[in-house]
Amino acid sequence: MTQKIDIDIEYWNEQLKEKSPDEIIEWALTLTENRIVTTSFGIYSAILLSTMVRHDKAIKFIWCDTLFNQPSTYAHAENLIKTHNLNVYKYQPLKTKEEIDITIGLPSVEDENHAAFSEVVKLEPFTRALKEHQPDMWFTNIRVRQTELRNKKNILSLSKDGILKVSPFYYWTDADLEAYLKKHHLPKNSDYFDPIKALKNRECGIHLQ
């Protein structure tokens, strides 16, 4: 793996630990102009998206739409895209939802078809997105205490391809995010459901990349 942005990640994680998300973003944006933000338009997505576009109005937002989102998530996405004029690139499975229903279905996490389902609806579209955009930096909304994997990450981490992942809200709690939503009058996608994760403490797949 070749690290695309040559910095001492361990050193900078210590330096950034006490910084605000805005300060982390401002610092990160000085490293490269080749950057993306990923979003599933989940529960607290309005926070990262509204913050990022405030710092970089042209930044690319990558949305891997599984086709299995709740109607409320599509409405939430449409609202945020319109309100903040987000530069969204949407990636969907190569198969239609009808084809997926017939060939794989909507398997539970214990079902032997779950890995195939995850590959078709999320991993392949995300791999395609990375191949097309070739980013050096990837802004995410992962946080500590969400999953076992994410507990081992930090504000800065590397993807398998050497992309620098930046998680400005990494140390924020749900209570912190709730207070931010209320203070800034931002919408919350309370009904969000990820068919890949199914459970809140499971990975959605793309952060294994």
C-alpha cells in the first residue's frame, strides 16, 4: 500500500485530538484538492455534509445508494442536496432492485447470501466510485464507539488503497451530535436503516476498504 499523502498520521492524530471539526477540516483541506466526502444520508449526515460544503462548496459527495433505503432517507437526501447545493455523485448497483430481489433477495446478516448482497449493493458501487474519482483524501463521519473496527481508527487513518481518511467528528458522542442538530436547526434522519449493517454495531462494508 502506498500512502498518497505523505504525513505522519500518528503525530497528527495527537495534534488534532483537541481540535474542533472545523479546525480539522481546515487543516486537512490544505493537503490536497483531490478529495471526496462519502455519505449514506444516515441519521446525523446533515452535520458532516453542511459542515463540509461550508468549507468547500465544490467538494464531491459520493453517495452509494443501495436501492433499499427507506422513503424517508430519499426525502432526507433530496432535502440536504437542495438546501446545501451539494455536488453529489450517486452510485447504484449495476443490477436493478427487481433483479436483486429475484436473484439474492434481502438476506439477514446470518444468511449465506449476505456477502453477495453486500458486494452487489454497496461494495461494487463504492469500488467503482473510487476508481472513477481516484481521491487522495476521503472525509467520513465514522466515530469511536460505533463498531469494533472504528474503535481502532482515529481522526486520521488510511484505506487499503492508501487514501487518507479524515473523520472530523470522530470523538463526538451521540449527545454532542444531537445538541449540534438542535443548535443549527438541522434535520435528523431518524428512520435510517442500512440493509448491510442491519445492526448498529456492524460495519456497512465500505470502511473495510
